[in-house]
Amino acid sequence: MQDERLEQALERADFALRRITRSLADRPAPAATPAPAGGGDELLREKVRSAIAELDQLIREAAD
């Protein structure tokens, strides 16, 4: 049972990392289009914060 929970936690962590990767890939190249002052970067930071919080939760759940 513990292995199944760990497997699910790792799958969710992998999904979160893929979300971060997609967010980074969707950003325009810095030289091509300058980001709006704080807007684009702040949105990406929020997505990364969310993904990190989700990963932290998965790690806590897997440790139980």
C-alpha cells in the first residue's frame, strides 16, 4: 500500500514538473519580445510557487 501511495506521489510530482516545463516553453524568447514590466515574470513565479508547494505536499504525503 505504501508503494502505491509513493508511486502516485511521484506521478503527481512529475506532472507538476511538466507544468513548469510547459510554462517555461510558452514564454517568448527574451530577445524577441521583452516581457511586460513584472507581469510575465510574476505569473511564471506564481506558477513555480504553486508547483513547489504541490511538490512539498507530495513529499510530506510520501513520508507518512
